Amino acid sequence: MSMSHLYGTDGEDGVEMESFEVSDWDLQNEFNPHRHRHRQTKEEATYGVWAERDSDEERPSFGGKRSRDYSAPVNFISAGLKKSAAEDVSDEDSDEDEKPVKQEEIPKEFVPKKLKTGGNFKPSQKGFVGGTKSFMDFGSWERHTKGIGQKLLQKMGYVPGRGLGKNAQGIINPIEAKQRKGKGAVGAYGSERTSQSLQDFPVVDSEEEAEEEFQKELSQWRKDPNGGKKKPKYSYKTVEELKAKGRINKQLSTPQKELSQVKVIDMTGREQKVYYSYSQISHKHNIPDDNPQQLLGKDSKPQGFALPELEHNLQLLIDITEQEIIQSDRQLQYERDMVVNLTHEIQKMSEILSHEETAISNLSKVLDMVEECERRMQPSCENPLTLDECAKIFETLQDKYYEEYRMSDRVDLAVAIVYPLMKDYFKNWDPLKDCTYGTEIIAKWKSLLENDQLLSHGGQDLSTDAFHRLMWEIWMPYVRNIVAQWQPRNCGSMVDFLDSWVHIIPVWILDNILDQLIFPKLQKEVENWNPLTDTVPIHSWIHPWLPLMQARLEPLYSPIRNKLANALQKWHPSDSSAKLILQPWKDVFTPGSWEAFMVKNIVPKLGMCLNELIINPHQQHMDAFYWVIDWEGMISVSSLVGLLEKHFFPKWLQVLCSWLSNSPNYEEITKWYLGWKSMFSDQVLAHPSIKDKFNEALDIMNRAVSSSVGGYMQPGARENIAYLTHTERRKDFQYEAMQERREAENMAQRGIGMAASSVPMNFKDLIQTKAEEHNIVFMPVIGKRHEGKQLYTFGRIVIYIDRGVVFVQGEKTWVPTSLQSLIDMAK
């Protein structure tokens, strides 16, 4: 530890002497246990009391040397040169004599400037702008080492002569230091940037802005040299500002009428005040109070000129002027908007006027054409109007003046012009003799007069559709007269007439003709029909109506079946006329009703006929058998097989057994067996019950041949019977194989047809495809709808389709059903 605080120096001789006086420094450190203890440096440990002191707070040592000034700039000493002691002393003296520079004396060019963020550097640049120094000797000190630093840098992608970083954005030159002139703060002596930094980081040329900002900040700390008051600043409002203010505060400046006459009591002040509008409240603080002025304080100065009433009046005049300017601006804006609105109205009215003029011109032309038609319809006219010429006039009206034609009352126009011509056209018409008379001209008038809106629902509205009214009032009376004189048994002419007009007349008129005129005549004629006495079969004058009436004829079928059943009570199968009468009705009646009619009236008669059949191999009479087999296509296969099993095969097998028991000729038995089998069709023979019966006969013959061991046996009989049995079994097998092959071919053709045809797009197409597969007729019913849905015939069933669901007509209502059930019912 240095002992310099115990010694002092003589000012004159510099002789060191020891001082034992108690100083303030001793007292201060003695009573401060937490004082900062001086730490001995290496120099103090070496030189002791002769070491140089760096702290000014310690007591002076014997050396008497003054302390260093560390606020001075750092002086670097070259490695080769060193200044003498005299030069060092002169430099120190010059530093002591140096005085700080005032802020006001700083020149303009030394004021700090604003830097650009990033300078001229770009990421794609390989170096900085200022990197012009040669760096061939960079890192030359490594020649005395192993050069590990340079190698590591090169491994990491460093290229000598370029900056560090991914894009070589690092600086190349070392940072230069610039010595500050005095001991002032940073920037006190102007810019301290070096030439290198100016090249690498250029500054923005904004000296004027920096000067203005500097003078503004400087003026805040200056005091007015004159010592007087500042001049009052006046704010001026331009007309444009007042207009803008008026547009923004439009609702506030112009209160509503309901709020402008409201009594308001203000109790916020010392006294109660009454206002008569909310707009007065905003100006209440501008009104001078009547209270005397407050006493002036000690430091306050009395006002030399105070006239609050005058100030209030002036402010009031200013506000009134502002309001007038705002109101004038609003009025001007309103007038401009009104001008724009009126301009648009004028354009709109001009367009309407031109449209009205065009409509008037068209209406005048239409009126001229109508008047010309009325003139030519007069009896005294030399050139009378014909129906074809009138149709051409209406076509012109519809093509050229469609809007006027639609707006006009077509019903009244047609009644006035077309109806008289139509009556004259059909006055000598006989529908049964010339069924196509007038179809072309009526079809043309249909396109001209029919209302398109009625086509969607097929309704009956004579007041809105001229064509429907025309057909009902002009055409329909002729049809009523003809139907009244028509005989139902002469149906050909009437059917041809309706077929010719079915696509022209409205649907509801066709329904009226069929339901009210045709069907009653047919029903009455069916009631008068007697199948035993009438020579004309009933199907000859009922079946031609099937395409037109279809399901409408259902009520006639039950009386027809009853009369046929009564006629068959005394019938015998030998009478073939019954088959001729019944055969046309097989496809008309439903399968269930037809089968029930056959089982009730025909099958019992055929069973009695088979019971009367006598099987005699030596003298066989086949008439009764032929009478029964002749009904094979009329009755079902199951009914025919049941008749044979019950009334034929028991007697036939009994005769075969008795014949085999009396030493027969097996060749004759074989011929007899094959002869009876050839009497049946392939469809009957394919039935399992019929196969079993004939196989049973073969088994009986085989047992008979095998059991005759001891008695006489015809030569070759056993082999003939075995051959017959084998042949018949093989035929059955081949027939079954052929049936399977046919079914497979049908399935393959059906699959090819389905693949070649397009996939059904909707449920109706699917039903049509199924109907084609099962040979069922599927077609729409002309002019029949239910709740707007088209009705179809699927075989003998009437259906309609709604949202992918099939509805079948039941007894009282429409019942939904599946597609498979529909196919079963149709079969």
C-alpha cells in the first residue's frame, strides 16, 4: 500500500517531508467504515511512494506530479517514432489552453445530418462503395503462424478481398477513428464522420430541413430580446371551410322543426334560465353575464378595454353571417341536385313519350285493319271477307303488332269478326261423311287465338280463350246434332271423325264428347245387346273405341261378361261359335277377371266333355278330345293341366294297364303311346305334371316287359320298350336344355340391348324399359290428367307418376305401388 498520504512536499525545494497533522481527509475516512479502500496497483507495489498517483482525491505525494487529463483525445504512437519530452509538454499546454466552443458558434456544415437507412448498399453487391483499398496484404500476419483462421474462413465460403456475410455485405476496411478537437460532447464540433463512412453510408441531402429544425428547437430556449408581449394571432375562416363545416354539421346546425320550438329550462348556473330551442343552449356561454366583474388580484392587471356586450354582438353577427353562407351553399347544392333530377326526368319522359307515340301509331294501324275487316263483312260489300283472308290479317297482327295484339281483347275481336265467318264455313258440314273438313283452317286459328296460359293446366275458361269459345259455340253444336243421329253399331265413321280432330280440339271438349255423348249411346246399346240373337258380335263395335276411350269403357265390361255367362249356360264345347265371340275379349278384360270367367263358365263344360271321352285303342273317337284341346289358348295352362289330370290320364293309364296284361303287341302299344303324346303341344308337355304322367306310362310298360319271365314274350319287345324309354327321356332332357339355352340367349340379347341403349334418365324411362322387357304396352292417355299429372296405361292398368312414385287407380283413390308389383298386376 502506498504511503503517499502521510507525506507532503515542499513547494519550493521539492524536499519531501512527513506531515503528522490531522486533515479533513483523515476525519472523513475515519468515521466512514464503508469507505472505498484504495487497491494497490502493480506500479505502487514496485515503486512505493515514488509511484505516480492517478486519483485527484488522495493527498498529494512527494512526487508533486499533476494528474493526467483523460478527457483528451487518444494519441496513438507509431511503432517507429516517438516524440520528445519537449513536444509532449507543448502538446499538453496546447490542450490546457483550449477552450470549449459555444453552440452558437458551430458552423452550419458541422451540424449532424440524417443518415439513410442502409446507404448505397444492396444485398446483391459484393462490397461497399468505399472499398477501394487494396487488400492483398490482408491477414499477412498469418505468415508467422499456422494460418488456421484464414483456412476456417475459406471453408465457410469466405473469398479474400470481399466482405463477410451471406451476400458479402460486411465491411472490408477496418473502422477508422477520428480525433475530436476539444473536450465537448459528441457532435459539439460538427460532423465526426470519416471519409470512409461517408462513402459507405451516404447521407440524405437535407441540410435545410435540419437547419429549420435546429433553429426551431433553439428558439424555444431563447427569450424575446425586446421583452414585450407577443403579438396576437388571428384565425381566419374561408368560405370553403364554412361550407365544409356546414355539410358535416348539417343536422346539428339545422335542428328539426319538432325540436326547434321546445321550452328548455337551464338550472346549471346560479340562476334559472329559460330557452325556447335547443340551438340557444349552444350559445348560452357566449352571452355576457350581468354579474359584476370579479375583483382583481394582486398580480393581475386591469383590462384597458373590455366591452362584453359589443363582443357578444360582434360574435352574433359573425355567427349569423356564417349561417347565411352555409344556408346559401345548401340552397345552391339543392338547386343543382334539382337540375340533375329534372334532367333525368326529362330524359325519362322523352323516352316514355317516344314509346307512347309508337304505341299510338301501331294502335291506329291495328284499328284501320279491324275497320277494314268490319267493312268487308257487310252484306253489301262487293269483296266479302273470307276465313282464310281473316286468318292472314290475324297473323299480321300477331307478327308485327304483337304487344297491341296481346293487350287487346282477343275474345271480343274474334267474336265480332271470326265467329260469323266460321258459322258460314260450317253451315253445310256433315262430320260423318267428310271427317277432315275444316281441320287445316281450324288448326291455323288454334295457333292464333288459343291462350298460352291455359295450355299448362288444360282448364276451361271461355271468357279468356277465344279459340275454346269458338269451338264450343260454333263447332260443338254440329257435333251434338250428328251424335244424336248416330247409331253406335256403325262406329267406324264416328271413330274416324274423332281421330281426325283429336289433336285440334281442346282436351276438355274431347272429354265432354266421349263422356256425355258417346259413352251413353254405347251403354244403352250394350244393355239392348243379346249375344244369342244378335248376329253382329259386340266386339266389332266396342273395340274400335279402345284407343280413344280406354278406361272409360270399364263400366261396360261387367254387363258384357254377365250376358256372355248367361249365354254359355246351355253351351256345349262342340259349339265353336263361343270361342269366336270370347277370343277378342281376352286381351281387353283384366287377367284376373278373364281367368275367373273361364273357370266359372268354360272349364266345367270342358271337364264334362272329357268325362264323356271313351279311350279305346282299337276304335278311338277323338272329337271330344279335340273340343277340349282347342281351348288351350283361351284357358290357362294350369287349368288345362288340371282337366287332363282329373278327367283324362286316370282313364288313359287304366286302359294301358289292361292292355299290357293281355299279351299285347308292344309295337302297337308304342305307336299308341307316341300317338297320344303327339296330340299335346310342347307347352303342355313341358308341364311337370304331364311329364310325370307320361313317365309313369313308360314305367308301367317297362315293368310289364320285365315281369313276363316264364310266359311268352314277343321277340325284341324288351329292347323296343327300353329304347322307347331312353329316347323319350333324352327328348325331355334335350327340350329342357333347349329351353335353358333360349333363356340364356334372351338374357344375353337383353343385356346387349340395355348396354347399347342409353341409361334411363328418369323414372318414366325406367318404367318404359321394364314394359319393353315384359312386352307390356306403356303409353300416355290422350287428354287425361290427374292433379296436373299425365295419366298412362301400363297394360290394362291406369297409372300416373309423381316424384318417382307410381300411383295405381284403385276403387276410391290412387294407391302408390312398387315397380315389380305393377308388372305383376299388368301380367
